[in-house]
Amino acid sequence: MNNLPAPQDLLVFTAVARFGNFNTAADELGMSPAFISKRVRLLESMLHLKLFHRTTRSVSLTDDGERLLGLATEVLDKLDRLVAESGLGDNTLKGRFRVCSSFGFGRKIVGPIMGELIANFPELHIRFEVLDKVIDPVAQGFDLDLRIGDQIAPHLIARKLAENERWLVAAPSYLAKNGIPKRLSELSKHRCIAIKERDHPVGVWQMNIRGKQESISVNDAISTNNGEIAVDWALAGCGILLRSAWDINQHVTSGKLQRVLPEYSQPASIYAVYPAELRDTHKIKTIVDFFRERI
């Protein structure tokens, strides 16, 4: 048992791996760079592994370091849950928690709520990333994925936070110049703005009308992986856009955008998605409830 790595050394190792720099890791942990460097050397000596490639400016993980990072992260997460769930500590949320979301939803909705979460639970160490593709939270090491869309892998837990749907919209200037589609099939003759973002369909749009589903292949000659840019293009009269109601409702209300084929919509509810092993933990329950009350 005396040959097992100390949790503090694993914490130091994961910090250096995350920042790629001993000084930055030291600042993050409130330790000296010399102490950080010493603990990494001791860990390498104990495990008989070289964990980092070192240069004068940065460090990067070796293959052995990459493998250890996943294991160290898992061990530290389990220690956090042990303290939270066993009564060894109080019910204050603390420790590391990694969250991800998509670009637009992450910046406009999740980010501000995350600020409230940090203010309410200052002992949480939050890492928040916005991504342009759907990820597996388990494989990528995230504790929580706040996403839009109903397609959830079966090995993940999904809790619905709010109902949402996508609408077809365009600027009045575009519709005045190009005409208003009367049928879904007519979209193939229009310029459509494709969003190649992780939670957004591309190429074929699946739409619902009175409980039935219809599909249309759209011309995606204009595309972006950023939903906010796509909304700007729609406002500028560049084409027809399929976008979540939460993001465009204000523009529809103001008249800057007009709904096209308003009898059609696309389900796109908002979910909290997390690994099954976190299902019953106090931390995930509290944080998911926090978001559910605010979204």
C-alpha cells in the first residue's frame, strides 16, 4: 500500500497535464513551481514511467502520461464522490467538475448560469468548454454535457431541463426578393443557411407537422459551425435558417425575422447528459437541479 501514488501527486500531475506548464499548474494549485516539479519527478520515479516531454517553454504528455491521465482523473473523481456521499464531509459542493455545451447555447445560456453556480458554490473547481461536435462525456472526461437535441446514447443518463423546438425563419428582405415557400418541398429551391454545429442537423432537415415527420434535403451552399454567425446571416437576408426558438424568438417578435412554414417545427429539447456512474451522486443532482430551475 505504501507504493501507491498519493492523491495530491495525482492532482498535481493532472494539473500539469491540463495546462502544459509547471508554473501555471503551480498558480492554479497555490503551490510553488519547485514543489510541483518535485512531485511529478517522484511520481515518475514511483511508477517507473516518463510522463512528460519537457522543453524550456512547455511540457506535453508522453503515451504513458496520456494513459495515466485517464486513470488519475477517474481516481480523483471517485475520491471526490467518496467524500460527498459517505458523510465524511459536509454537503458543500467542492472539487473538480467538468462541463461542456455547444457554442451558442453555451455562451448565451449555460455560461451565465455557470457564473451563478460558481458564486453559490465557491469550492467547486469548474472547467467549462464549448464544442462544435457531439461528444461522449465518458470518453472525453466530462461530468456534464448540456445539450440540445433528443438523440442520447443509451449508456448515458439524460434529464430533460426544458422543452424547445427549432423554427424555420428568414428576413423579410429575403422573402420579398425570393418569395415565401408554401410547401416544405420548396425549400430545396431556396438558399438555406446550414449550421454545422454539434447539436444541429446538416443537409437533411427533419421537420414535424401535426405529429408527423417530413424530411427535406436543403441546399447548404452557405454554412458555418457557429449558430450566432448563422443568425447574423439570416438577419442580413442571406437565406432561410433552421434555429432554436430560444435563440431567435426575440428577432421574430421584433419583426427582424419572419417564420417560414410556421406549421412546421423540429423538436430540440434541452438535456443534462452525464455518465451513468454519477446518477445518484449529490453533486450531479444538485448541479442539474440548479440548471433546471434557471433554464
